[in-house]
Amino acid sequence: LAKTTQPISMDSYEGQEVNITCSHNNIATNDYITWYQQFPSQGPRFIIQGYKTKVTNEVASLFIPADRKSSTLSLPRVSLSDTAVYYCLVGDLNDYKLSFGAGTTVTVRA
Amino acid sequence: GAVVSQHPSRVICKSGTSVKIECRSLDFQATTMFWYRQFPKQSLMLMATSNEGSKATYEQGVEKDKFLINHASLTLSTLTVTSAHPEDSSFYICSARGGRQGSSYNSPLHFGNGTRLTVT
């Protein structure tokens, strides 16, 4: 399983864009990159998943450079309710097991 | 999207008793489910992989006789904490991989909302 490194915490203000970068230098060929959001006392919630280049959905964008050794989750125009812990996971989906790193605590202030 | 339901959301039990936690995939079949434990301000730690119709696979350091896992159907896995002690107090979360098309390939993991276990 590829080891991931994320910033421990990030602060932002309402309406700003938040970009969280995750390093995964030993990512394998079959590995996908998946991001989850977790609020206190709740299970993680799937945000976005990608393999290369750029993926966008209704809540976020995921940017993956050509070497795939890092990825950036972009949250556009955050609100107070986006305050949460964000986890970057890297792994082969056929292996099923995904290992959680420490995550990034994002705090959005008014 | 795929939904994983976990029950109960919160349980308090006395030391020495056993507690069962259920994890259900509501709109898809899950041949594999995962159980995690999360202590305050820490990340999720994988405890075991639950396989439908066969024995669970436990991570290193997790006592299989203490944390009994049963995956009797494609939509239900249970975790029983036997002879619970205060140090077992934690947040337990299950997950499963699935998708509306029925194929689990490349489908992301979906998580239950967790069970807060407090052992007094």
C-alpha cells in the first residue's frame, strides 16, 4: 500500500478555494487515488476518486500530475460546513484494503 | 449512491459483557466488508476484512477471539466485541465496496456512520 503524506491542518475562510495536496511517491501502476471527508463521530464520506489528470464532480476537483506522485483535492468556495478531516487514500481497488493516513483537518472560518 | 447502514450508532455496556454491531449494505451486495476502529483525534485503523461465507482476515495485533466477525450474507456483516473492557471503548466503523451496477470493480468504499462503544 502506498504511503501518503498530507498537511496536518489547513485554515481557510468562507468562500475561498481550498487545495489539499497529498504526496504518494511510491504509488503503484494499479493504484487509484481516493479522497474522503469525515465529520466528528461520523463515518468517512466519499468525495472523489481518480487515476490520472483531472477529475471533477459536483463537490470537488482532483488534480493528478503525469507522474502521479502527488494529487491535489480542490474544494471550491468552501463554507463553514466544510470544516472536517480530509483523507487521501492510495491503493489498488482490486486489493480492497485501503490504508488511512493521518488526514488533513480543514477549518473554515466566517 | 451506495449506502451502508450501521447499527447501533451508540452503545454503552458494562465491562465483561459482549456487544454486537451490525453493518448492512442497503442497495448493493458486498462480498467484502471492512471493520475499522478509531480513537479520539486519530485516524481509522483497519481491524479486519470480512468475507462473505468465509473466515475474516484480521490485521496484525487484532485479537480474533475478542472481535468476532460474521459475514453470513451478501448484505450483512456483524462485529461482536466479546468480554468488553474499558480499553475497548472506541468508535467502530464498517465499510463496503459496491455500486449500482452490481459490479464492485473500481467502486469506491462506502462507510457506515459508525458505532460509539463505551464500556463502563
